[in-house]
Amino acid sequence: MAILKAVRGTRDLLPPETVLWNHVEATARAVFGRYGFGEIRTPIFEDTSLFARGVGEETDIVSKEMYTWEDRARADSDSAQSLTLRPENTAGVVRAYIEHKLADTGMLQKLFYIGPQFRRERPQRGRYRQFWQIGAEVLGPAWSGADSALRDAEVLEMLSTFLTELGVKGWKLEVNSVGSSTDRPRYVAALRDALAPVRARMTADNQRRAETNPLRVLDSKAPEDQEIIDGLPKIADFLDDASRDHFAQVLAALDACGVAYTVNPRLVRGLDYYTRTTFEFTVPDGSGLGTQNALLGGGRYDGLSEMLGGPKAPGIGFAIGEDRLILTLQAQANAATEPKLDAFVAPMGLAQNAAALVLAKELRAAGLAVEVGDGSFRLKKSFEAADKLARRMVIVGEDETSSGILTVKDFSAGEQTKVPRAELADFLRR
């Protein structure tokens, strides 16, 4: 019988790697919490129309990458609802904002999420069919300040703080503006016109994008198309005065906060809902991501709520590829190592098993991380197991049980110490 394995494009996360994942997520929760964000958890599948309307029917995500199925209400029913595993989380968060009438509070909503997303794409290093994202969204009525350039800068400053506190080395921030809902269509039309005479010379993917979603051509990393892409019109030339002023305010606020950035006129977001500020954080070559060195990206989406049938609610958000962030931390040798337990309780003989378990219970109740051996272990095996798992080994033999004085071996110091049972927890905390 064939051995069952994880489906292609998915994988198991095991200790000690999950220690690093927990560290990243705990840091995200701590940093985002300081900026007033609260956690939202949305379903992992939604009505397909949410992504078709929000992300855009002509995007690669919707046209090629979604996991979609027809879900019949009853076995004998002819009606079915089209459902899709979420390929991204922004649309779901905005749907929840609308459904739960968060706009009625009149307050700015600052929400973050951590969870899996799903896309049917070719698996490669750092890219999986089930992948994890850490993201956040800020949205609300215009009078709440949701459309303020200050909010854009705050999000970018928060991300710089998060990456710095994690210890990510050499990160760089690139920013751009894709203009308003009126600027963008004018630019897309100009881009399509500029691509028409050169389209046939481009790669197959870019030939398709040139017609269906020209903005995605600017994202292309195909080496053979870069000369053509460099000669295409720049979005900066199509911004109206309001968009120019908004972007200038964002940059001024970043300057004031000391957040370094580069304006990249080719930086656009291919999803239909983006307007004005767009951004991307990258890491240097050699950070574990290969040539695709983007760590996270996001931008402003002032019309998405209305696009989904909700009230006007300007917003800005981002998504961090957690899988890629983990690879970066590991490559940069900033990965959190698996912490050792405080103690390994080793019973000397089967008769001491119960006493060892009672002692472990006491130590765990005192807040210590403890593993218990088995009296059937030979002393050498207990030492080997304890050395791998814990900082110290507590020996429980007949003498220790009767006297209440425990023998503690410290592996790093290479010392053995006699410790009264009443003082053991405090000793192990040192």
C-alpha cells in the first residue's frame, strides 16, 4: 500500500520550525496591538462572487488560481452555490465590515488577521498552494480619517517596526501611487495602447496580460521583457492634483518618522481594488527568496466597499507572506532556536514513576516546562534524552523520594547540585 503524503503544494509544519512561526505571529500580535489593531477571523471559504467582484475577474487569481466548487444546499436540490477557498483575505475582511455594519459605529476599524490562503499555482520555494498570510486592514467612513495620507504612513511605519523587531536585515520599502479611480482607467488605457505594437514580442503570459490586465505587465520579472517594460508610460504622469498631493503627504510623513523608502514608478498592484498608495517591502538577494525578493505588499483601496455593495469606506491594507518571511529569517540566521525545557524529571526505576509524575505536576503548576522520563530507561538513556530536551535533569531515586532532597544535573555547567524539594522550582528558574 502506498504511503499517504501531503498533497502537492502543501506541507506539514513541525517542531522546531513551529517555534519560529509562533515567534513571528506573537511579534505581529504584539506590534499590531500597540497600534490599536484587533484580530479578525473570517471563514476560509466565501461565495465565489466576492472574489470575482473584489479581486477582479481578469486577474490571474480569479481566472486561473482559485479553488472553486459548486455546493448544493441539499442532495435533492437543483440549486447550488459557488464557493471558493479564499485566495486572499482583504475581500473577506471588507465583506465582514459590510455584513456586521461596522460603518455604523462611525469609528475607524483597524483589523489584522493571521491564517491560510489557497491558490492553485505552481509550487516553488516560498510559494505553496496553501500558504499563510499575516495582514491588516484599516477602513471606515471618510470622516474617521480612513482616507488620510497619515493613515498610509502609519501603516508603513508599523511595518518597518515589525520587520525591525523581528530582526529582518536589509529590508527596503518601495512606494508609488496608482492614482484615483479616475486616474487609473486613463493610465490603463494609455498602457494598453503602448503595449499593442510590442505585445507580440513579449512572453506568452505578458501577451495575455497586455490585453486583460495591463498593470500586471509592470509586475513581470521576465528578463526578456524588461526593456519593453522600461519604455512604457509611467503612472505618475496620469495623476490628478488630489492624488499627487495625497502621495506627497505620505512621503512627508515617512520622512518625518525616519522611515527610508524609494519611489518606484513601476510598482503597481494588479488587483482591481487598489487606488493611490501602493507599497512593497523587499529583502536583499541571499535572503532565501531567490529572485522573487518581495516580502510583503499592499496599498490603498478606497472603492472596494462600494464595489462589494457596501457604504463608502476608504481603506488601506497589506499582506505578509508568512512562509517567505520564515525563509528570510532562517536564511539570515535570525531564526528563533527551539527553546529547551526547564527540566527533565528522571525516575530511577519503575517504582519511582509515580513520584516522578507528581514532582513534574508540581513543577508545571509552578509555571515550568517539564518532561518526564520512564523508570524503565537505563541511566545513560535518561541522560541522553534529558540533554536533548532540557537545561537540567532532576533525578528521582529512592534516596531523593525519602529525603526530599533532589539531585539536579546542569548540562551547560556540568555540575550536580542537591536541592530541597521546596526550593526546586525557584532553582530551576535561574
